[in-house]
Amino acid sequence: MENKTFKFKTNINCGGCIKAVTPHLSKTEGIDEWNVDTNNPDKILTVQSNGVSEEKIIETVKKAGYKIAPIHS
């Protein structure tokens, strides 16, 4: 599977939220790296995928207790 970049609108809006979601995203197989732009009003989560599906990322973030919606350009 090729490497892709996914972008999502989230409500991960502070360092504490990022800390809470980190263990979930870090142990998800197929994620190379990820970051949340908390300065963006939409709190954009960018995920560099190495085989992970968009559905899996959504499921992981929801499991961590946050809202997430894919952004399709």
C-alpha cells in the first residue's frame, strides 16, 4: 500500500488532548507520523500513512474520546 497523507478536522485542541491521543495513534500500525495543528480553528490532524486506512484512524481517534471528520480536498 502506498504512503498517503490523510487530513481530519478534530476537537483535539490542546497539549493535554494531544497527550491523551498519543498512545492510541502511536500504537496504531501503519502510521508513520502524525501531528495536530492546534493553531488552526479546525484542529487539523495530519497523518502520514504507511498502510493504515482512513477508517482505522477515525476509529482510533474516536476510541480515544475525540471527534474526527475526514477532510477530502
